[in-house]
Amino acid sequence: MTRESGAHEAAAPLAPDNKIHSQPPEKIQRSLFGEILDWMLAPLLLLWPLSIAITYLVAKSIANQPFDRALEDDVLVLAQQVKEVDGKIITQLTRPARDILRADDLDSRYFQVKDSKGELVDGDRELPLPNDEDKPLPGSVSLRTENLRGIEIRIAYSYIDLNSRASIGPGLGKDNREQHLALVQVAETLEKRTVLANEIIKGVILPQFIILPVALALVWFALSRGLSPLAELQYRIRARRPDDLSPIDSRQVPEEISPLVRSLNDMLGRLAQTIEIQKRFIADAAHQMKTPLAGMRMQSELALRETDQAEIHRSLLQLSKSSEAATRLVNQLLTLARAENQTPATKPLVPVELAELARSAVQDWIPTSFTYNIDLGFEQPGYPVMIAGNSLMLRELLNNLIDNALHYTPKGQSVTVRIRVMDDEQLVVLEVEDNGPGIPPSERSRVFERFYRILGSNVAGSGLGLAIVREIAQQHDANIEIANNSRNQDPKFPGCLFRISFRMNPYSAYPGDFG
């Protein structure tokens, strides 16, 4: 650590990194009503064609059942008419029986009887034969779907054993069994089935065309009704007076909106507090401005009435002092307003070399320290120290601390600005130390209030300097402490130490980095 007085050689600051802040993409405003409606209607519109497909399959299954049973009955009746006479298979069908077997208003019907050798015994020759793997047990009836001359037909078929209609006896050999098996088939086209399936589908689907719009209307009405508390809340907020920041009654809103209302009430509370602070600030500023402005007006009126050159000169001198005090007060008010309006969101923090910034600020105050006959010194580490900050605001913070120290330090004493690095806590510490009367512990929490000044200090000022310091420190997430000057042994002048601790920036350089 080195202590410097008077002129100082500036250390080369580290160049902060240039960061490009990309603009976030603009978000499209979405409707909550439309969002819920989409999520409700999309599954409904997807399930509707699925419902039609399932209904069609079920309708076909339902339509097939009675007609399949009729075909099975026809096969069993036809099988009863098949006989074996003198080793030859014949059918005992009369012409009226054949006409009844083929009779149908919509479908074309076919039948076929073949012996075990595949020779046609009776019926339609073109009916296709079943595959070997589809061959049922003798006496049982099976069903299959085939194409006949490009037309889909439904076939019921059965193999019958002419020796035993129920089953094949175990004593018969394979060759003997095949000689006495006969194939009986009855088939029909699918017109009746299609007509019945279509009627079933119409009976199910057509009501849906009526129910679906009604369901949509009910969903629309239910959503409108369910979201009406939001519209009510919007109306109540819009109907408020501009100055009404009272909390919204959360008991009159649904449970789901209560967290939003509570958050809004918290924001209204913070806004009311901020407005109250601003009102108090404006009132205090107006009150503080009255004194220098009244003094300037009085001195100017005195100067106008005086004829003595010495009195005129004294009035003009007082007028100059009052205008200087008013100028300082206005500048501090503008600085405080600027500090309050600058946030990391509006003015992002960048890497700042704090030691070099502090050295430059101390150099600017050296001529003033000579005027006060005060030794203004500066101590810093032997390497650059980086923090994330706003250089303009940090310089304003330093200027206010140094100005405050110079005003309260007696002539012939010293003021020291110090930069320290606490490696174990990853902190960068800025200290401004003076040998003045100090600040009593009971007053240390109040000196940062606007326009507050310790009674009996007898030092001119507006009481805004330390308020500006606190505001800038809060923006940099820094901690402020006030203590006595441990280096000062005079009980009458315990001195004062302002310590501001910043978080260390990863860009900080250490002695090893510079060889």
C-alpha cells in the first residue's frame, strides 16, 4: 500500500470488455380465452374423426352378425340335404328350395356342394375354395370374405362327414375319411350389410353434427362465464381514480387469481411508498430552495437601495454566496434524481478499474484541499482492481464522500482515500477516512436521509451528499459502514471512516498476473 499526496501518476486502467447486448425478440401477445379454447377444441376436433372411424368399424361388426348367423343357418340346412347314395354324393334340393336359397332383394346369393375329390355336386362352380389352413373341423361352420368377379362376397362353409354328421369316428383312416368329406358353401354379396352399416353410422354421426355446435356453444359460454371475474377485475381497476393506490380486495376474485391480486397489491404498496417518498422529497427540496432564493432576493433588494459602494459590494458578495449554495443544491438534486432513475436494467454495469477512478477523483480535489489546508492522501494496491459498476455514478459517490470529509475535517488535519482488496471475502473496499469530529453511533443510520444534518455541526450543506452516496451504493449492491477513525487518538476529534464494500469482479488482476 502506498500513500500519495499532491499530484499523482495515473496508473493505466484495464480496458473494459465491450459486450454486445442483443435485443430480446418481441413476444406476441396471446389471448387467455383463445389459448384455453384452443386446448379444449383441438382434442375434440381430433377425436371426432377417430370417433367416426371407430363407429364405422363397430357398425360393420354389428351389421355382419345377423347376416353371418343367417348364412350359417343356410349352410346347416343345405348340409342336411347332402346324402351319399351307392357311393355317390347327391343333394335332395327341390326347385322351390333352390329358389328360396337364392332369393334376396338386394344381394346375389350362391351355394356350392363338392365331394371329397373336389368335383362339383351342385350349385355354382365359380365359388372359390377355402385354403387348407382355413379348413374347419367337420360339422363346424366357418366364415370368410372373398372376391368373386371383382365383387366382395361373404362365404359360410362347412365340411360334413357323410358317415357321421357330428364328428369323424376314430376308427376311420385318413384315406377313408377324405373320401366321405363333402364341402358345403353358401355365399352372398355385401349390399344388405353395407346398407345396415350406413344406417347405423347415420344414426350415430348425424346427431353429432347437431351436438357438436351445441357443445362448442356451451364451451364458449362456459369459458366466457369462467373468465368473467377477470373482466370484472379489469373494470374495477379501470374505474379507480389515478391517485387510488389502495389494495384490491382479493376476497372478490377466484382462488386462481388471488396470487396475481396479491402481487399487484404488493406492487401498489411499493408504488405508494415510492410516490410518498417523492412527494416528501419535492416538499423538502422546495423548502430547502426557499432559503438561498430568499437570501438572493433580499441581498439584491438591499443592493438596489444602497448608495454606499462598500454596502453594495457586501450585498453582491452575499448574493454570490447564496447563488453558489442554490447552484450546489440544484446540482445535488439533479444528481440524486439521476442516481434514482439509473438501474442496472437501464444502464448495465460494466468492468471499472476502481483504483484508477479513485486516483483521478482525488487529483481533482487536491486544489480544494490546499484551500482548506488539509492533507489529502490516496492509498491503493500495487495492481489494478476491477469491479462491475457505472463509472459516472461511482465518481459522484467519491466526490460526495471527499467533499463531506473536507468540510468536516479541521485545518491542518488529513483526509485519506483508500482502496483495499480482501481476498478471503472476495471484496473490494473503498474507504474515506478523516480526522474530524466523527459521527455519533446514534446518528449513523440517519445521516443518509435526505436533507438530514446533525445539529451543532455548523457546517454549510444541503444534507443530500450522503443520500446520493447511499443510492449509488445500493445500485452497485455495495455495503456501507460508518466507524471511528482508529488511527486518530484525539478523543475530541475521533474522526470518521466511511467504508463501502463492493463484490470483486472476475476481471480483477493480481500481482502475479503482471509479473
